[in-house]
Amino acid sequence: MTKKTSRQTRSASRQQKLSRRAIMAAAAAVPLVQLSADAAAGPEVTANLIERARRKNAAFMRGDMDSWLELVRIAPDFTLMQPFGGPASHGFDASPKRLADLSRYFREGETDLEVVQTLASDALVVLVMVEHQRAEVGGLAAQDWSLRVTEVYRKDGMDWQLVHRHADPLVRSVTLQQAALLARGGLEKE
């Protein structure tokens, strides 16, 4: 058996430390490599979701619920904060009766979509938009029904499901008094 010198012992110890450090660094780098490879939904995914949002909104405001249903992928845990206010709803009733009711409620819509901001990760895409639209809604004469909208999509296999939509009609600024009236649940006297 050969006796190691103190220099050889230090060198072996240094190699062990280096190899431990190298292993730790490599182990730490693996998630970073995976994250950078998958980190954000690519620009093409976001662009496709924007185009889908544009087309589904146009179909919805025309009352074309068949086309709308083909374009939208609603997650089972979907939440909606409606432009008409009230509590958030959970899930979506896609029954033929409900779709027929919606089809009669929204008519003759003309739409345009303004994308304000997009955010993307490997599992979520957020679209912040203004839906500029004019339509007949609920039997009222055609008017501007533009909405500020945030939609959140979650990756589901090879597709993206809509998991949350928040829409409000406050596209134009309101005064503090008008906001206070809305917050109290009041309506302007006509």
C-alpha cells in the first residue's frame, strides 16, 4: 500500500470538493435548462390565443353560439366575472337551451380587439384586452358594448383552456361619484 503525501491528500480532497460542487451545480442547472426550454408559451401560442379570442368574441356578439362553442375551450373550473356585475360564476352551462338563450340575447355584433398586454409561462397565458364592440344586447337597440377584459388560459395537453374571464364596461373613465354609486349598487337616474 502506498502512503499518500499531504499534497496528494489535499489534491484528492480538492477533487472531491470540485466534483461535489460540479454535481451540485449540474443538479441545480437541470431545472433551469428545463425551465428555459419550456418557460414561456412561445409567441405563436400567444398569437393563436389572441386570434381565437378575436374570432370567438365576434361570434358571441353576433349570437353565433355554434361557432363560439367551436372556438372556446372552457375549463371545468372556469370562473366568470360578468360585465353586468354580481358574484363570480363557476363553470359554464353549455346546454343547447343556454346557448339558444345567449344566441337570442346577443345580436348583430361588430367587434374589434385591442390587445393591451400579454403574459405567458409554460402553463398559463394571460390576455389583457379591450373588446371594442357594437351590438344589440338583450333587446336593446344597437349601441357600444365595449369591455375591458382579462382572460387566463391554462395549458391542457396540447390545447389551452379558458380558466378565467373578467369583463367590465368601464372602458371610459368615470368620476369618483359614479364609481361610488356603482360600488353601492346604485344606478343613475334617467
